[in-house]
Amino acid sequence: MAVSANRLELLQIADAVAREKSIDRMIVIEAMEEAIQRAAKARYGAETEVKAEINPRTGELRLWRLLEIVERVEEYGRQISLKEALGKNDAAKLGDYVTEPLPPIEFGRIAAQSAKQVIVQKVRDAERDRMYEEYADRVGEIVNGSVKRVEYGNVIVDLGRGEAIIRRDELIPREQFRYGDRVRAYIYDVRREQRGPQIFLSRTHPQFMAKLFAQEVPEIYDGIITIRSIARDPGSRAKIAVTSSDSSIDPVGACVGMRGSRVQAVVGELQGEKIDIIPWTNNIADLVVSALQPADVAKVVLDEQAERIEVVVPDEQLSLAIGRRGQNVRLASQLIGWDIDILTEQEESERRQKEFAERTALFMNALDVDEMVAQLLASEGFSSIEELAYVDLAEIASIGGFDEETAGEIQNRATEFLDAQERELDEERKKLGVEDALYDIPGLSAAMLVVLGKDEIKTVEDFAGNIADDLIGWTERKDGETKRFEGTLSAFPLSREEAEDMIMTARLKVGWITEDDLPQHEVAEGEDEAPAEGAVAE
């Protein structure tokens, strides 16, 4: 092909390729310019710096040789002296370039093939960039496509302007697709990879269900109803919690639709997956009761620090609450984001009796009292020696059969027991090499210092280097499974806020921070305080 041939032919080729590949026309023209530059270099010598330019309106091609202006010429094909450059252009200066026009060239077979490869590669790169930018902005959307092929259980989907993949583990179990089938899926990731952008689709992602509901329920699309949480066992069962910003609209009823038409449309797309729709509430106890339906719940006990819920159900409701292979309780746990332990009323009764016996034995041994007195203390709700030592004396004296003298004696014995225990722990703390200065951090007891010492935390500086998770532990939740990691002081009733305050105090003492850096814990006027740990809802 001769470059000097029909100028409009170049523009027609550029327009055709740009339309076919859905890319910018100028990208194709730039690819042609680069291809021509390479061919011209082969014609005029690899050491020659050539620039080609195609006029995007007329198709006219111009070639130049670029010469860098230098003080002393070392490469004659690429450089020109300042003196010689000034003879051509009075404004020439060191570091600039002088251009010299070159005559048009004829493309040989090899040069034409090389130019074609350059253009094809440039166009392919531009097409990949266009596809990545288009679909990277669409992460979180549902797309429709047709099945192009199935490879080792993975489904390759033709989206029209790109290809996507649904990996085998992102397909609903027992779901089969064949060539040409229409498929709807959720874009959950778009990545740049060496072989081009990869678009990953899913039909098991919780947000796929959320987007399907948004398509079927106008109130969700309009933002009146919000999906607060979703838990799925793809292809089998799902739970979805919804709330409405308009008190006149029932969020559950709106999602179900007239005679179940809306929810059935979603169920049909998900291969018959059963969906429980429950109303969302910020009261965790009420939420867990709804989440465990159809089972009846007798009692809920919350442990907010560990984000754990203990649920008591009637004996005959246990299998219903747990569900087949633990499905019901697992989905409820995923929906709420807390761990759920289920007990029957009989199991709870047996556990209470065991705890009562343990507390009775503790009081008998620590306070040197008979079994009747120990049982009276345990039945009144006292669970530790610390409670007896620091509670108001009148509270012990109010127990039936006790007077002030008896109450005072019990409290004295509790105090003596704790003092003796403290002395033993302090001796152990000293043997471990834990410094006395740690006592200056409010909230740290001798028992805590012993545990810290065993974990090689022996100075204020050692303590200051911790974070709250190191002390009280943390919980990780992944793919519906919860894993608990214990902290150094997990055995003690220490809240996250208390742990953070201790650490900040230690950092202040070692000079890592100033008083201005300390957090201010204030409750705004009219703001409700968080429910206490162990709050019970019946």
C-alpha cells in the first residue's frame, strides 16, 4: 500500500474500525501514525527519529525527521549543532528539536504487515481500556447476557460489548446453562489482567437478590424501602430484613406484593430459593426473634461485648429453630451479624442449677459459711465475692434470716478473702517482673497484671504498645462463618471503651501523646445509653 495513495481511504478505514470496536476515532488514527513511523524508520534507518502526522479532516499524511539541538553533535542521524540550527531558525535553543520534511514512502509487504500488527495491537489495547472503564463503573449492577460457552463448569457470558465469567462457585447449585441461554447476573468485580479486563459475575451474591428486589419493588428503587441485611443459602433459602422510611408503607407487604407476585418473581429467577422477609429493627432482641421464625422464642440474652446472643426456645421448638443442617440459625446469625447460641428451656434450667451449685460452693469455701447461708446468697443473685465485698451492707442485711451483724460479718470475710487473694497475686506479679507503675493505670488489678506478665507485657510502655483488640480480643466474620480471637484480658469483664481508655492513659504516661489527644466520652443530651451487657428480653 502506498502512503501517498488516496488520503480519504485512511480516514475511511479509521472510521470503520472505530465504529466496529466502539473506540475513539483518534485512537485509530494515532495507531496508524505510529505504524507509519515504524515503517519510515525501517526505510530511513533505525537511528532516525521520525514523526508522522495524519490530518484527521483531510487525511493528508506528513513525515518529518526530528533532530535534537545540542552543543556538540555525537549522533548525526538524531542531532544537530546549535550553530547549524540557528541558520534554519533564529529562535532555536539547546534541547529543542528541528524538523526536516521527508518524502512519502511506499510500504513493502513486510512493512505493511508490521504496520498492520501495530494498528491491531493498539486497537485491541484501546478496546480493552474502553471495556474496563465501562464495566468498572457498573460494579454492583445486574447485567443480561447470553451464554457463549461453558468451560469446566464456569459459564462465559457474552454481554454484547464484552465477555464476562460466572465461576462455578458463583452459580446457584444444580443450575445448568447451555450455549445461547439468556442469563442475568450481578457484576461483583472487574479487574485488569494481562489477557485483558476480566468481568466477574455472580448469581449467589447477596446483592444479586437485593438488586432483583429493587427491579420488582418500586418502593425499594425509589428509596422508600431499604434492604438492611441479606443472608443467603443459594438455591435453598434466604432471609432478608427490610425497613420503610414511610410509616404508612408496610415494608414486608410491599416486598411480597399482591398475592406474592413480587417475591415470586425473585424466587423464580433464583431457581425456587425460599425467601423469608422480616421487618428490620434496631432492637437486636426483637430482630433475632423475627429472624428465627417460624420457631417461637421464649427468651433472648445479649452479650454486646462479644456480639453474642443466647436464645432459649421451648424443647419441642429446638429442631425448628436450628433448621435442617443448622440452616435457620446460620442464616439468622448472618442476617444480624451476631453469633447465636440456641438452648432449650430444659438445658437452660440445668445450666442455671449448675451455676447455682458452683456459686454456692464458692461462697462456702471463700466465706467459710454453711450450705444454707451460701444458697441464700446465691439465690439472691450474688455471683462473685467482689459483689459481696463492695455492695451496700443493707442489701445483704435485707436477705430473709440475716441481720446487720450477720451481713457485716459476711462482708468482712469477703473483703479478707479478696485481700488475701490480692496479696498472692501481687507476689506472683512481682516474680513475673511486672513493674509497680502499671497499678497507676485505672482499672488494672493484680489478677490482670499477672495475666499481662505471662504475656510478656511488663512495663507501662509494653502496655501502651497494645490496641484494644490485643486486650479484649476480636471477632472475624467471613462467608457466614465466625471466628473468635481471644485477647490477653479476654477472661475479665472489660469493655472496648475501658480497654481504649487504659491504653490511652498508658500512652500519656510514657509521653507518646498529650492531654489534648485523649478522647472525650460524653453522652449527648437526650441520647439513650446503650443497653447493659446481659440485658434480657422476654
